[in-house]
Amino acid sequence: MHEHGSTCTSCMDRRQMLTRVGTAGAVVAGVAVLAACSGGADTPTATQGADGSLAKVSDIPVGGALSATSGSDKILLVQATAGTVTAYSAICTHQGCTVAPGTSDLTCPCHGSVFDLTGKPVSGPATEPLPAFDVHVENGAVFAGKA
């Protein structure tokens, strides 16, 4: 009731206001989680070549990795030593978040799992290695599948 004795239909009581603020906070938190799971803007990512290649070998850092996609598969192209490229699924074996290439490892931004450049977990919570993904190199480019 207002001082004139009428009920205001556009006014919120305290409970309604707290509910709306709580909902807005949940939306903001949800956006933050999605951003964390995306791998971030600074994650090295391959652009598929016109020839169907996943990336050029020269784009993959030696002693590091590059994010790529093959069809609908999210993968990590790894060049642990110069000229040798391997690939692993970029889907974390813990809870399915997208693993990103780190400086010299592969990291899951969701729960902090770290994998070495062979896909093996070095710190949890993931305990299973990243599955291998078949790739081969032709003329300095990386292609999906066996040669």
C-alpha cells in the first residue's frame, strides 16, 4: 500500500528484488563459466587449409600444441619434438570440458587437470589420458587420418 491507500502493481517488495538480483547473478556466473570453458581468446587455434589440412606443421609450436577441429571433433595437434606431430582429443577425460594448449602442456580450464604432450594426466582431477587422434603429415601440412 502507498500513502494514498492504493496498491502499486509496478513496485517490488524486498523478496522480489532479491530474487531478481539472484537470477541476474546466476546469469553472470553462467557466462563466466562458459568463457572459462571456451579456452580463451589467446589459445592458439588452427585454421583449416583449402586443401583440407588441419594446420601447417610450422604453425604448431615445437614443444607445444595447437587447437584444431576435424569435422565436429575438437583436437590438439602436438609437436613435442621438431617435425613430429601427434594429435589427441581436446575433450577432457574428467568431465568433458575443452582442453587447451599450454606453454609446454595441455590444460583443462574447468577443473585444473593438466596433461603432458603425450596426453597423459600429470595432475588431476582427470586420471585417464586424452584419447589419441590419427593424423599424418604431407608436404608440411597435417591431415586427419592415417597416411
